[in-house]
Amino acid sequence: MIKISKTKAPDLNKYLKEVVDKVTDDIFDQVKDRTPVATGFAKASWKTKKGGSRNTVSNPADYSSFLDEGRSSQAPQGMTKPAINIIKEFAKQGRYKRR
């Protein structure tokens, strides 16, 4: 059993928020870097929203889901799947460990 005292909980919450924010930033960077460019609209449309313990990375471009399905020869694997694989590697390498 793990016990966390109330005095340690704020530190844990702060750390978790920092990790969630860092992962969000990294996913944003990775998907944006992998977004195919014809006009640049889809690449420029990536957005992040941070709030509490829930962050989102989204792309409102109408055709972004088609790009993510690999329908562009520039990104045949899409963007999100390769980006998530990179994030997993970052985690294995200790990028999100407490400093």
C-alpha cells in the first residue's frame, strides 16, 4: 500500500500538472512537425488547450483527419500515431521524470 500524506499531495499535483503540460507540448510539437504541407493551413491549424488535469491538442482543419489516416504521401503513417510513439520513447528515456 502507498500512503501519501496531505502535505505531499500539493507537490504531487503540481508535478503531475507539469508532466501533463510537458507531454501536451511535446505531442503538439511532434504532430505539427509531421503534418504534411501543401498550403500550410493544416500545419498552422494545430492548437493546444490546457486546463486543470485535462489538456487537448486538436486540429480543426476539415481535412486533418484524412491526413492523419495517411492519405498524404508526405505522411503515410499520419501524424498522431508516430507522435505518440515518440512520446513513449521520451518517457522511456526519462524525459518526464521529476528533476
